[in-house]
Amino acid sequence: MHRFVPATPPPSPPASSYSPLHLSSCDYNGRLDEIRRTEYPQLFDSKELKTDQDPELQTVFLDHAGSTLCAASHIRAFSSDLLTQIPANPHSRHAQSQWTQRKIDHARDRLLEFLGTSAEQYAVVFTANATAAIRLAAELTPISKQGVFCYTRESHTSVVGVRNLVTQQDARVQPIEFIDIERVTLPQNTQGSSLLAYPAQCNFSGEQFPLDVADNIAKQYTDSAASDEKTEHGPWWVLVDAAAYAASSPLQLNQYKVGPDFVALSMYKIFGAPTGLGALLIRRSSAPFLRQKSYFGGGTVAGLAFDQQWQIYRTAIESRLEDGTVNFQDIISLHHALDAHKQNYKSMSQVTAHTRAITQYALQ
């Protein structure tokens, strides 16, 4: 019988072989140490934080692709809100529920602003997480039997899992490399309504991919004889998994003429909390051509008949797609997450510079 012997890791280089990490260009106006101490006390010995001396960093946390750390000011402000306000079910009709609904509506607008777009271009549908957002996008895409679901090699498991939904619709599944997108989506290679999904950033390698794919595909059909409007939307739907990307890079969706049909997001990847909240951004111009969901839950219909197959769906796409009561407490938490992020980091471009500096240092 062979006995398993764990591999011996290679010895670490001596400390003297490391060059110092320079963050002068991305230290948040000289506030990096202050931000660490005040916003992330869990990285230090709590006893040392209570003294006047500079505390020694006990933990270096680098798993930001998995989840980032939530800021102390975010948690304190959210806790205060819960203790001084009365968040209530927005489906009820009283002062507290109306206050909650206003907070939800405002959160959508603030999130869109953070992502460099607006409610004129995209709708925000709150979900449980990015995985739920990806599944919802797949269920809403009107893939035809002649169509195909394409996903790239770098896709997250949650995107690959869409292939099981697609095969139930008798459509084809085609894994592709990112460089093959242009060829696969050409008019002469397209036979029906299809879905392309890819990550803006690979969870495994950190490699990033451009967000202008939807624009490039649309241009192929605008410039070709195939653009005879046989389908009002166009044969290709584009889903971008931006959960990892949005944590350290600005999306700036308003810079694209067309933009992705769907963008999946996770709030804790960006802000550390809340962990039970994701979002699916749906392009407004694509909304009229979505597939009708087969299931409807509380809040998504304006009226229904008990003894007949009859129901009226709500007009607003957000209300129509958010089954049941939304996670209104976590949405209130999102307000404070956005406040803390802006107060500490000013802009996502500074977070990007910080991330790149650490990445380059790690690759030395």
C-alpha cells in the first residue's frame, strides 16, 4: 500500500530578496494606513488599536477575488439605520413600507451611477447573488431551437451551468475560446436567436476581457446584408459575468453604444457586504424582447384569477422579475456600502491602480 506523503513546498526567498512595495501613486491621498486602521480593525490586534501607538498589522488579506472586506463605517451606519428606522416589506402600504420602497428605488439609481450608467440605459433587478442573476438572464433569453449557447473557456461554473437549461430548450451548446467570438457570431454562421456569455474577468487567472463585445457583434449585423430586421433585437444576446471584474475595475457602461444585454454582479465582491445580494442589469432596449418567465411570485403581478390561467404582470421590469419580497434590509445596507466606498476610495480608478500595483509586485 502506498502511503501518501505531502509534497514539500519550495523554500521561501529570504526577506532581503524582496523589493519594497511602492504605493505612492495609489495610497488614497496618503490615507492608506489610516483607512486600514479605522475601516478594517479585524486586521490588527484589538488591544493594540486601543493604544496611541501604531498597531502592527497581524493579517494580510489578499482573497479579494473570493470576497473583499467590509468597511467598519459601512457596518456601523447600517446598524444605526436598523436601530433608528423601521424597514418594512415594500409590498405593504404604510409609511414605513413606502420609506423602504424609496430606499430601494434610490439604491438602483445609485448602483447604476457607480457602474457608470443610468436608469435610461439599464434596469437593476436585485437577486440573491451573481449566480441567480446569471440563471435569470438565461431564462429570459429567447434562445431558439436553431440557436446556440456559447460560453468561453474562462467562464465561471455558474455560467457553464446554463448549458443544462439550454439543452432543455433543444438548442445547441458550443464552448468557445474568446478569440473565436468574432467568427462564431458572424451572420453567415448564425442560424437563430443565440446567447453568448463570458466573464469580464477570469476568476482563476484574473485575465480581463473587453466589454465592447456586444457593440462589435451589433456592428457586424449593421454592416451586413443580414441586417434586414428579421428579428427586432438581433440574433445574438450577450451576457457578461462582471462579478469578479467589478470588484477592482470600473465598468463605465455608458461608453458603449449598444452594451451587453445582461450584466451579472455580486455586491459582496465589491463591498464585502451584504453577502445575500446580487444584481442583474438588463439593457432597457432589450427588455421588450425578453422571454416571459414561466413562474411568477409575490409582487411580480398586479392581479390574478384564482380559478383561471389569468394574471397581469407589473409594468416595471424590475417589479416584474423580482419574485417575492426583495432583500430590503441588504438593499438598505447597499446604501451605506456605497457611502463607505466613496468616502474611503473616492473612485474605482484608485482601487484599480492599487490592485495593479500589488499584482505587479506579486509577479516579481
